[in-house]
Amino acid sequence: MKSIAERFKKEKPLKGFRISGCLHVTTETANLMETLKLGGAEVALCASNPLSTQDDVAASLVKFSKVPVFAIKGEDNKTYYKHINNALSIKPNITLDDGADLVSTLHKSRKDLIKNIFGGTEETTTGVIRLRAMADKGVLEYPIIAVNDAYTKYLFDNRYGTGQSTIDGIMRATNRLIAGTVFVVSGYGWCGKGIAMRAKGMGARVIITEVNPLRALEATMDGFEVMPITEASKMGDIFVTVTGDINVISKIVFL
Ligand SMILES: NC(=O)c1ccc[n+]([C@@H]2O[C@H](COP(=O)([O-])OP(=O)(O)OC[C@H]3O[C@@H](n4cnc5c(N)ncnc54)[C@H](O)[C@@H]3O)[C@@H](O)[C@H]2O)c1
């Protein structure tokens, strides 16, 4: 990023571009925003998840980097969407999304802005699934690059980044020793593989639930116990769902 920033500073390849980002408001995103600005772009940022916003980072971006940031940690749903609309107020030419909330807001209630936009990026698996569904129906109105499909994304961020940050979040929230716990991971995709690997490394007994038979077989060959959630739910101490799906665990499962 540093060498790109140096180059952008001299070449200004983004001069005249307006970029709205809906991303996790964290230090990594702050670096991205500063780099885009050095490249000459006008940028505005809102959160892609109300729980991941680092308020000090948002404040620093506003104060020192003069980037408009619309995000408060723990903001309610109404404020979250108000902030997405605020980030769109610069009338972007490019959108950066992580989960497709910005793009779906544009398509639902800010259609007037779409004529200015020539492209965008989408970071995560769930966002790509939502956008592919829109493209299949013929309603996605501009091209979007699926960042998640890059080897350098899913092989590393999904597997190792989410593997580490999920375990870290659970430890901070519960203060529990992972060793000896029965740790259920639903979904053996890229994130699931990383979380299962880390939990196993910390001494947990790891159980995988998976709806795709090939991935279930892969989990078995990797040395994990694999079973339906109806069985795993009777044994687990900690449950992590990394599927992009809804209702993976429901009350019915536990009855
Ligand atoms: N917060 C982050 O930093 C971050 C980073 C990367 C991905 N993600 C999110 O994590 C989720 C998983 O991403 P991924 O890249 O691992 O996806 P993936 O497509 O590689 O894996 C998902 C797996 O879940 C399985 N699955 C679907 N429904 C299921 C169900 N009901 N029960 C059990 N298994 C089920 C699928 O068969 C698949 O194998 C997505 O929502 C993605 O957007 C978050």
C-alpha cells in the first residue's frame, strides 16, 4: 500500500473520480481511503457493519485526512441506512461495497445516482451472492468486480483473517479457555476451514456441519467430526456459523 501511495501521490490516476465506500471502518480501510485520496479521488465512507466500526479511526479520518465518514459503532438499523445515503451524497462514479448494502440501497432508493456510476467492487462472499442474483435477474445496472474471487482474498483474508479474528472475538467476549471445548463450525468454506484449523490448534474438539457433501467429505478427510446440526447442537459449547446463509441454527434445531 505504501508504494502504491507514493505512486498515486505523483501520478494522481484518480483525479476527478468520486468514490463512495461502504466498508468496515477500521485502520485497514483508513489506509485505503488515504491512498485513494492521494491518488486524487474524492472519497466518502460509511460502515458495512455497525459492529465493526472503530470510532477513533472514523474520527481520525475526519480530522486528519479530511475524509467524510458516516459511521458510529453500534448504530441502529435506521442510522446505518441514513449513513449509507450520506456516503452516496457525493454522487459517486465508483462504489466500494462489502456485503452489497450500498449497491442494493442505490438500486432500491437512489436510482437517480446510477447514471454517474461506471463500476464498483464487492469484497465478500455474501455480497457477491446477492449481486450475482441481481445480475441473473437482469437488474444489476453497472459492472462490479468480485474482489472475493481473487486468490489473494479468499485464500488469505477469508481463511486466515477470519480464522484469527473470529477466535479472537470469542475469547475477548467470553474469556473462556478454548482447549477442551466442543467447538461447532457450520460451513466448511474458506472462512470455516480457517476457523476450524485455528480452533483445533488451540485444543478444541471441532465438529463441522456442512450442507455440501463434497465439503463435508473434505472436512472428514481433514480430520474433523462431521454431523448434522441437529446432532452437533446437543454437544457444542461454542457455535460459529460461516455460511452466508440464514437460520443455520434455529430454535427448532435445539428442541
Ligand atoms: N467479516 C469478515 O471479515 C468476512 C470475511 C470473509 C467472508 N465473510 C463472510 O463469511 C461467510 C462465509 O464466507 P466463505 O468465503 O467461507 O463462503 P464459502 O462459500 O466458501 O463457504 C460457505 C459454506 O457454507 C456452507 N453452507 C451453506 N449453508 C449452510 C448451512 N445451512 N449449514 C451448513 N453449511 C452451510 C456452504 O455449502 C459452503 O461450503 C459469508 O457470509 C462471507 O460474506 C466475512
